[in-house]
Amino acid sequence: MVKVERICGFLGILVIVLLAFIIIWNANIIGVAAGSLEKDAREEQGIASNWEMAQAVNEEMCAMLFYDQETRDYVYSIYMKKEGTAYGYFFSQGGKDAYIGEGVRGMIFDDKGVALLSMNEDRVCKIEVDDGVAEKTIEIDPTKPFVVVIPINSGEITMYNSLGNVVSLYDTYR
């Protein structure tokens, strides 16, 4: 009798834990862990495993640019953290954007930050971020596509190509 009661009790607890997990999963509280973002993006957007990737992650967002070096084809993915008790990153948007292929696309997300994505046709080699107090310089390989994530209140962003000329930023609010 005691064994049967213990087994029933164990099964009852197991069912409750399983139901709690299903409720949490369906409530969209559990996102993608930082270490699994590339895998998730490749699976969800059907991105080939032989495509290269440029990525930038901070505590609020992750921006990825997948590209085929030979064909110059590309796809981007943006993941965000949700406010509150949610864990991990959640897919926000992705696909193809002409500005990424032709220049530098800046995607401004109200309270999360700014994502800069580019196939680097302009040969950007340096990004300067000036908040009025301090200036930060980010070095970029001018021969490769790039992704940079900058906090939202970082100030003025100026990009330079390998000849020292200022590069235009095509920005949009998301």
C-alpha cells in the first residue's frame, strides 16, 4: 500500500511540474540562451551552415548578419530581451534589407540600443561614438561585413571609411 501511495504521489508531482512547464513555455517566458542564438537563427530562418556570421550581443539585444562571401547574399536577425521575468532572447525581426547590402543600416530600438549592420561596401574601418563626455572608438575590418550594438544613450555616431571619409548611416526607429 505504501509503495502504491508513493508512486501515485510521485506521478502527481510529475504531472504538476509538466503542466507548469507547458504553461511557462506557452506564456513565452523562456527565450533563447545567448549561447544558442546563432543556432536558433539558422534553424528558424533556414540559413545555410556554410554562411559566415558577424554578431554583436549585449545584455538587451543581439544582432546577427549571416552572409555568403562568394555570392554576397545575406540575411540579418535581431533578438531582444523582454522586460519582466522572461529569460533569454526573443526573435524580433530578420530578413533582408537593401541598406545593409548598399551601406550601413542603423536600427534604433527605443530602450534597447542601436544595431549597426552592414555588408561593408563602404569599407568602414572606424566608428566613433561621442556622448559629450567621452569618445569611444570601435575598430572595424574594412574588408568584412560587420555588426555593432551600441547602448541607446551613447550619443553621436560617426563612421569613417578606409580613406578617412565620413560614411552615411541609414537609420530607422523600430
